[in-house]
Amino acid sequence: MENTILIQGAQLVRDEGITPGDVLISGSRIAKIAPAGGITPGPDTAVIDGRNRILSPGFIDLHCHGGAGGDVNDGDPEAYRKMEEFHRSRGVTAFMPTLSVDPMPKLEKACAMVRALRQEDAGGGAEILGVHFESPYINPVYKGCQAAECILPFDEKAMHFIRQNSDIISRITLAPELDGVLEAIPELRQMGILVSGGHSNADAVMFRRAADRGMTMATHLYNAMSSVRKEGPYRIPGVLEAALTDDRIYTELIADGHHVPGELLQIAYRCKGPDRFMACSDASRAAGYSGSERVFICGQEAVIENGVGMLKDRSSLASSVVALDTMVRVLAEKAGLTPHLALRAVSYVPAKAAGIDNRKGRLAEGYDADLVLLDEKLNVCSVWCRGIKSGGK
């Protein structure tokens, strides 16, 4: 007999807003949702008091490199498990472990590790949605903290690597202006890979051409991308302006309070609205890490100062050092979003962008019981991954 859990009287984050209600979990799924007091527990049902709490769909992170000292590129299963446990404790119930630019043998090893871990998945942890390959096929002008010596052309070797690992790669970030990228996008989509433009110096025309061919996302909006420039008497819009104004494009933002100021978060939300605006952690190994030794991010030595990572020479920010729960609070405090809209940006919208909104990202009967219970200040209290109570701070 499947375990049943009843969460009573919580403020439920539903499609239309936040309303009080009860949620019954049976096994790994949401079995029933009713107004508060509308579900009577059975004799074997575990009852959770949800009063004065907010119950949200689990957080979904489509761009997460590391945490708790580990990095996906390490290819180390034990380090991965520590990273996953950290993010799960912050409300993440599904995510795309993200590769950064590195020598190809390391990327092969990391893909093999994630593949094996996904095959072993027995529930209870954050579900692996496949790898986000933040690839070496980027424009060095906007490399950000990626190692310049590992940036590669987009050629037949690139496509061979992608084809060989298409079973585990769910998303790829690349610069659409590189030779061969536009022509490859339809094949990438046929493989089931989401195509995301980023680390790019494209103009708006090129970006839209990529969207015409199947690109659907922009990687860490505002960061490592071209913006409007002046050529003679004219202004030429870049990736930023194209992403903001193209309704086909989902935009992720590193809403840690450092990468993107509140005013820019507000501009992005006003342009994209509640269905195309989402947060990603872009977290590095420094997230949740209290070690004192040197930290390497994207293969380069980094420093952590005032809650943000940056390269040792301070020339670039280097991923974030927080998880999505912090970003929910930043969206509420600095972007002025309601709790409902801030939580939507880390649940429903990434589920929709990833094509899994038929089973995740909503409180709905029949959906995966990926749930986060939060207090009134949006701090994580409890986490369930596919019906198994799995964490909380």
C-alpha cells in the first residue's frame, strides 16, 4: 500500500493565485486537492499542519553547476550527491546539472556520471532532467568567467560529441552567430535538446533567425550577451533586446541580488511577463560551501566577496553562490513580485520551458508530489521529492 500524506490548511500556490487548502499525497503523486478542511485523513495517513505556511510546487533549476564544494564538471558522484543535497534542502526538486567550458575529456566524464546517476534514480532526491551543456561553442567576446583556452569552434567534432551524448543532454547554450550553429539548430531540436542563446555577440536579427529555427531560450539574461550598440548614426539592438522583445523566448535570470540589479529585474519582468520570466541559480561549487581553500569556478581561480563569486582579477562575476530559495526572496524584495509570481518563476515557468509542465511545476492532481513548504518570509521549511520528504533547512 502506498504511503499517504495530508498537508492541511496551507496557503497553496495555484495557477490563479495563493489560496488556503489541503493537499493529499499518495505515493509519488498528488492525489487530491481541496479547500482547507475538505480532506479527511485515513487511519494510516500522515498529517502535516500547513497552517501559517505556503505550499509551493517544487523549485526547478535549469542552470546549476555546483554546490557544497562540488561541481558537475568534476565527474565525482560523491561531490554530486553533496551538491544535490544542498540544493534540495533549499527547495529544488528537479534540475539540470550544468556543464561549463572545460577540456572535452572532462566533459565526457561528467556526462557519463550524470547518465549513471539518472539511471540509478529511485526517487527521494532532486530529479535529474538531463544535462544543461553550457558549451564551449561560445563567443570569446562574451566568455564571462569561462576559460578562454577551452572555447572551441562549432564544427563536426562538436556535433559528434553532442550526438554521442544526446541521450543525456537536455539543453545546450551556444552563440547563434558562430559558423554552423543556425544550420544545426533543427537537428538539435530533433534530438530533443533545448537550444538556448548565450555568451553571444549576435545582433537582434541573428538572434531572431536562431529563434526561427527552433531556439527557445536565452541564457542568464543581461549577463555575457550583446546589447544595443551604435554604428554611425544608428543603434543596433543585440541579444538582450531581442530576448526581451521576442515572445517565443524564455529568459532565465540569475536573481541573486548581484548579477542583475532590481531595476533590471523589473524591466525584464515587464517585458516577458509571468509566462516567460524565470530564475536560475547558475550556482557554483561555492554555494553552501564553508571551506577555506581556494575555489575554482569554470576552471579558473575565483574569490568570494560580499556574497558573490568573481574571478581572482575581479574582471568578471563567476556564477552565484546561492540557491533558488534566495532568488525567490530577491524577486519579492528587489523586483517587487508577489510571492505567487516569485514562486511561479522557479516552478511553473522552468517546467514549461523544459517541456515537463504536464507533470511538474504545478499543484495539480496527478502531478508529481514535488512540494516545498515555506514560512511567511519565504524560507524553506520542508521539501518533498516525488512524495518523499527529502529536506528543508
